[in-house]
Amino acid sequence: MSIVEVQELRKQYDPPKGVLAVDGVSFDIAQGEIFSLLGPNGAGKSTTISMLSCLLHPSGGDALVDGHSVVTDSQAVKEAIGVVPQDIALYPDMSARENLVFWGKMYGLAGGELQTRVDEVLELITLVDRQKDRLEKFSGGMKRRVNIGVALLHKPRVLYLDEPTVGIDPQSRRSILDGILALRDQGMTILYTTHYMAEAQELSDRIGIVDHGAMIAVGTNDELVKIVGEEAHVDLRVDHYLDGMVERWAQVLGVTKAMIDEDHAVLLVQDANEVLPRLFEAAAAAGSRITEVNVTEPNLEMVFLHLTGRALRE
Amino acid sequence: MSRIFAIAWKDLRSTMRNVPALAMMLAAPLALSALLGFAFGGGGNFSISATKVAVADLDAPVFTSSSGVASSSAGQTVVGILKSPQLKDILQVSEKPIAAARRSVDGGKAAAAVIIPADFSSVIFSTSSTTPRTAIELYENPTQGIGGSITESIVDQALLELNGARAAAQAAAAVATANGRSHDQAVQKAIKTFVGQGGSSGVAVVQRPPQLGGKKSKDVGITGLVLAGMMVFFMFFGASNVARTILTEERNGTLPRLFTTPTPRRVILGGKFASTYLTVLAQAVIIVVAGRLFFAIDWGALDVVALLILAAAAVASSLGLLVISIVRTPAQAGAIGAGVYLVLGLLGGSFTGTAQSGTTYATVERLTPNGWLLVGWDRALRGGGAADIVWPVLIPLVFAVVFFALAVFRFRRRFA
Ligand SMILES: Nc1ncnc2c1ncn2[C@@H]1O[C@H](COP(=O)(O)OP(=O)(O)OP(=O)(O)O)[C@@H](O)[C@H]1O
Ligand SMILES: [Mg+2]
């Protein structure tokens, strides 16, 4: 069951001459899944989120969120969603709690329910003991947590997170990613954008790769990776007897191809974990010593490179 | 409604935590008024608010057959001149017994007392050869600025006219004598006295300042009007400060984020409008109360003051919002806003006070909402009632409604 259905969404800023930021994007998000939009700077991720948040009017196409059109039924859409904007959008001269209370009111909460939710969210973002401090005294990671917390107050059915981990330390990033996975496990549907390949890979049930406003591939991580083939590359160096070793490795179970690239061997293998010990055994039997090993599993980075001819991060 | 209030309360709280904004909204008008009020010496020419004059007419009418002038009181003639319609914008005259007249000057209720002596008529109408002398006493409070000297010059003018009349009477008497009537010598001498002294009068104005010390004179006019002008002027800036948060919130992303919540856009903008209005309303209330506490300003009747404050807040907030709805960036808002408010302040008399009605300047002032508000404050300070400020409140409100409507129209297009 899809809770978000995006149909040929288009956005041109300042028509007729402005940037075509989103150019006919379509995808679905199933109930309870994490869907990531992965793409480089300027790919149109934030523009897509803005249209799905009813902040920007699409130039064309439509999207149904929880069954409601973002074009014709924005009020119902807004009740169903929580939006975490890319840049921190909070009041720095107010405390964490004051911010949460204010935004909770804007989401229609009031009275005891509001206070309870604020307490719960403070717990969730682990800022209970700092709740009375003004936001301007917070670290970047703490502000990011409040920025996310605001969007959770009204328990949205769908949560949009626009690059929520940009510019923070690894520890804060870890806790945010774990938090997102926990939300998914509680049944929340999440639309996540990022230009970090590893994040998309780790978090997502499904991923859409976007570039220049277009969706160039959609699928699970494994499905996408298959675009570049399933085999891992293994690069090997030995102290001597390279030609003989390549011939022997070619016979090893699980190796589909073995070749020499100048001063080292390049092997394509089906499962590096299984194959690597056999490669070492073969080398030892031949009296040769492996001095360097490099395994490259197929990944989204390679998919992006394959599809666009450019690296994901320039 | 509660969401509108939530937005307004958030903005009010932000303003209260913003020390530079508070300084500009509250400290600046109060400090400037204290300075200006001091410079003007606590009363006088800043405004045309009429000088209050108490008149004690002790004069006894004379019935002289010899002078040929009908029985009359010269004292009442002087009172009549002071009360003449041409002077009603300059002098506000009340007749009182002598003790009460002096008291009202001592108490600061009048800038000067004019005391007409009992022998005034008899001196004016005397044809006696030895010209008797008497004096109108001008009892004036020197701390009341130039109110006293205005009174003095008017009384002088009146006496000049009376002495002229007396000279004419003398001349008439002289003609009669020439026709063979009695004591011609004496009359001729009297006329000679007049002419010889260059028409100098038989009556002089004597000034006697009241005893200082004791009860300090109450400051009625000037500081109140200066502060009223400053208050309206700085309310424009107060409003602009809050209205500008629409632009800064747009920049900081909180406004777009608000637009992603289920709170409708009209409620969000309504909240911004409310916070602008409530902030300047609070500003005005604080300034009025501070004026009362620090400068002992008697603002006038409570209902009148309340109406004027509400109207002023409506004008200031609507104009602030209109300016913000037109400009693109917070920086533009600062520059363009300051220009608009300064021009309005100058035209509306925020720095100069209300002009005398009928003059070109007064007409210009009445083209501005703040000019009308100042007229209202002038009347309130002079003890006017609700009936006196109907136009000074209604006209600014019309301005406010137009400004609000334009601002709503602009914002709707912008955030559609
Ligand atoms: N308000 C705007 N007016 C005009 N052009 C815009 C506007 N916002 C974005 N763009 C343009 O639209 C394109 C897509 O921008 P968008 O912010 O959606 O990309 P993004 O994928 O979110 O990038 P990033 O990873 O840097 O956040 C870019 O070329 C950008 O310059
Ligand atoms: Mg973005």
C-alpha cells in the first residue's frame, strides 16, 4: 500500500526562463518504509520535498500523500506530514522547550496533550536536561535534534527529512540515524534525502537516485547495485610470481575472472568473504606472499558513476 | 484564534528580550522628550496650545459727564479684547477674583494673570490736567516660558488702543473748550502732555513674578505634547521592528516551516499582524504611563487617552506592515521604512507640534495620520472629552484600515 504517490512532478522556478529544478519525477513510498532520495547538490531534492510539503506549487504533475493531493487538498496533506527542513528553522532566542511548545501549537496541539508530547519528544531527542536553555547556546548537533523533534510532535504519518545530518559530528549523526530507524520500526513512513551514499544504503528500504531534477533509478539497494553487476572487485599484490598466481586464482571456486593490470592482479568474485581465504591458501601453496588486498563491493557510488559518468560527490 | 495569539505572544516575548529594540521603542522617545521638554523651558511655543490667562477685573465703571464719554468700564474693554475671537487660539481667558487669579498662576494652571486696577476707568477717562497714572498688573510665572510675554504684548496692544481713544477724547474736549467752554487751559495742557510724551500712555503694564518656591508649578503643556509626538513617531519604528520579522522569518526558514504546518497561512499572517499591533500598543501604554510617572504629564481623560492609544497603535502597525509588504529584504525595510517614517514625522508635526489651524502647515499636518493623532493628543492634554477627538481618532483609523487592506493584499500575492 503506497502512502505517498508522486506522479510526474515538475517544478520550474521563475518561469519561463528559470531553472527546471524538478523534471517529471515519479515514485511511490509504501506505508512504513524509509525511502531515500539520493543525489548531488542541486539535484532537486529540496524542491521535491517543498512540493510534497505544499510549500511550493508544482509546475506540473501531482502527488498524493495519505490519499490527498498536494495540489487540491493541501490542508489534509499538512495534517499528515511532519517536515524537517534542510536548514535549521527554529527560534534561537527561545529555549528548546519554548520552541517545541510553540511548534506544537502550530500543529494544533494544546493543553495537557501538548505538554505530554513536548516531554516525550524531549526524551526522544535526549535534551530533557537542556530544555530550558536557549537554542542559540546549543551545539549544531543539538539544534539538529530539536529541528527533528519539532516535526514529531503531532505524530505524523509521514515524516520528511531533508539532509538532517549535514555538518554534524559522527556521534550525533549516529544517534540521529538510529532514531530514524526506531521511528520506522514504530510504523512511521519516512522520506529521506541525502547526498551521502552510505546513509542511503544503511537506512533505506528503497532509494531513488536523482540528478538534474530527474529520477535516474529507483529500487532497493541490492536492485540498484545490480545495475553495475553483482561481483566485487578484488585487487591483489604479491611479492613475486604474479603471472603464475593469476593463473592459479582463475581456477579458485567463486572467482569468475582473473586478469593482470600492470603490476597487480584484478579478480571479479561472487562473494569476497568466501573467496578471500581460498585466494590466500592458493598463494601459500604456490610459495607466494600477498602484500596488499583491496576489496571493492559494488555500491551506489558506482551506480551513480555508471549512470551519469560523474562521481556522486565532486 | 489561539494560534494567532501564540504567534503574537512569541513575537512579543522576542521583543521583550531584545534590548536594542526596547531602547529604540521606549528609551528613545522618553529621553528625547525629556531633552526637548527641557529645552523649551516647560511651556510655550512648541505648540500653539493657547496660553491660559486668568483675568481679575477690579475696575469700577465711571460716569463722567465732563468727558462726554458714555458711562463705561475700560476694564471690560480690555477683557473684551483679550477674549476676542481673533485671539482664541492664542489666549484662553477666564475671569476670576484677584486671589483666585494669582493662585491659578502659582499652581501652574495659568501662564499669567492680568489684574486690572480699580481706578482703571477713572484714569482712562480722566481729562484732568495732571494726568493720573495707574498700572495693569501682569502676574506671570517665569517658568511657563513665553506664555507670559505673549499675554504682555497683547495687553500692551490693548492699552495702546485705549490710550488712543483717550487721546481722541482729550481732543474732543479741546475742541469743546475752543468753542468757549470752561477750563480750556487745563485740557490743552493735558493734550500737550500726551503729544509731548509721544503718546505714551497713562497706564503702564507692571510685571510682578510670583514667589517661587513653595508649590512647584505643574507641567501641563509642553512635555506631554512633545512626548505624544515622539511616541507616535517611535511607534512607527516599533511596528516596523515586529513587522520586519515576517521577512527575517522568511529568511531563517521559520516562516516556510510554519507554512508546512496545518495552521492556515491567513492565521499565520494574522498572528504577525496581531503581534505588530499588540507590540506598539504595549509600547504606547508604557510610554504614556512613564510620561505620567516621570514627567507628571496629565494626559487627560482615561477614555480619550485609551481611544488615542488604540488609534495610534492601529496606524503605526498597519503602516509598518504595509512597508514590509512592499520591500523584499530586511535591509530594505530598515532604509525605506526610516525614510517614510521620518517624512511622515516631519509633515505630521511629530517634532514641531501641531500648527495653528488655518495655516498651510496645519493643512499639511492634517494630511498625515500622525498629524491628526497629535491634534487629538493636544486636545486630550487640554482636557478635551471624547467628543473633541472624534475626527483625530476616526481619520487615523481610516488611514489604518487602508494601510491594513493594502498590506493584506500585498502579502496574499506574495505568499499565495
Ligand atoms: N528559490 C529558488 N529560486 C530559483 N531557483 C532555485 C530555488 N531553489 C532552488 N533553486 C534551484 O533549483 C535547483 C534544485 O535545487 P534544490 O535545492 O532542490 O536541490 P537539492 O537537491 O536540495 O540540493 P542540496 O543537496 O544542495 O540541498 C538548483 O539548481 C537550485 O539552484
Ligand atoms: Mg536541498
